[in-house]
Amino acid sequence: MPLELLAQNTTFFLGCVFILGLMVGSFLNVVVWRLPIMMDRQCKTECREILELPPEAEDGTYNLILPASTCPHCEHKIRPWENIPVISYLFLRGRCSQCKKGISPRYPIVELATALISLLVASHFGYGLQTLLVLGLSWCLIALTLIDFDHQLLPDDITLPLIWAGLIINSFGIFTSLESALWGAVAGYLSLWSVYWLFKWATKKEGMGYGDFKLLAALGAWMGWQVLPMVILMSSFVGAFIGIMLVLFKGRDHNLPIPFGPYLAAAGFIVLLWGDKLAAQYLRLMAF
Ligand SMILES: [Zn+2]
């Protein structure tokens, strides 16, 4: 019955997607904060094992669910009513209810942005499987973007499952054929991999990371090899533009690495939604 309502009433459907987007955005804030810490812990544990050192004292469980979120300043446990996306932030006026220290506006912004992006996806693809799948992909891209911004890191825990998911989904031909998905993953990885080695050979510097290859492989697996030139072109333009702006206006050292993942993710999302239109526009321009 509720499913029928979702299918028949567009406003209701979009409203539900928006609210779902807010809640997912709230969860993504947790993922972006905790996943790098979890990876760091995992890595240290494994290194100690390899070096045959005794394990470090247990810090207790730490995953995406436990322990419950606390205020970073006063350890005040965040109660359910303080955890409602966006609304709690406004209600608390951006301050912890206990110590009154400011809460970063980034949290409600991520929640709202996730909800708006989800809304965009749902109104573009309409009620159905495609929306569900693209929502999943978009949420992963948001998490990757933020983690890459914070840590210059694209976790395998997100990129590798995305590659597999793209291949499995397209074995049913949902976005493209399995064949073009497979070669999309291969070409996506190899194209940036070759750029990386050429760049390294020419400048003795590292221009990007292995995470970028895997992310482009995932985009290729979801959309097929045909979209890769457009994704690379678009992300390079946006990346170069923002990079130049940062150097010019913020006096940023041009030797500092600029994460490439966010641009790849943004370009992938744009191509996923409007790739056909952009390609048609481009061909029309070239015809003149
Ligand atoms: Zn506090």
C-alpha cells in the first residue's frame, strides 16, 4: 500500500526521498568522521602484528554505530532529539546543549546537501530501481568527496564495493551493457594509472593516488567506458580551475597536493544525470 502511494503520488515520493536524504546525510557525517579513524586503527593493529609487537591497550569498540556520538568538547552524549538532521542544529542554535561550544555548520550543510542531491536524483529518474541505485552511488560519492577533502584519501572500503556493484548491476543491463561496464572499470583504472606513472616519471612527483584510479574504475563500471573521456575532461577542467583559484587567491603553495577525488565524483555525478544532453550539445557545437 505505501509503495503504491510512492509510485502514484510524485510529491509524496519526493518528500520521502528528501527526508531519507536528510537522515542519510546525518549518517554520512558519522562515516566521514569515523571511517578514517577506523582505518587508522586497523592499520596500526596490523602493523603491530607484522612487527610481532604486543597489541596496544584496548580502546573499546569503535565502529560506525558504537560508541554513541558525543560532543567533542565536553563528551556530552548526544540525545536522540539533539540528533535530528538540520532541525536540531537550528533548535540548538549551533551550540552543544551542555557546554554551549559551537557545532560545526558543516554537519547541517552536509545533511541538507545530501537531501537536495537525493531529491535531484529522484526527480530525474522517477520512482523505480534506477533511483534507488543512483541514490546509493551518490551517497557513496558524497562520503568519498568529504573524506578526500579531509584526508586526501579514498577508502577502498567504499571504492572497491562500488566497482563490484556497478558490474553486478550492469550484468542486468540497468545503465549499460555488462561488456561496456567491464571495460569501463578496466579503462577507468588504467587511464589514470598511466597518467600517474607518466607524471611521476616526468616530474618525480605524485599527482594523484591509487584511490583515484579505483574511483574512476567504479564510475566506468556504473556507466560504461563510453563516458570516461567526458568524466576525465570535466574533472580536470574543474580541478585545474579550482586549483588555480586556490593558488591565486588563497596563496596556496602550488606544490601542495590537491585531492582529485571530489572532482572525479562531481564529474561522475553530472555525467550520470546529464551526460547524454552534454554529449548532444557538444556534438552540435562541433558540427559548426
Ligand atoms: Zn559540549
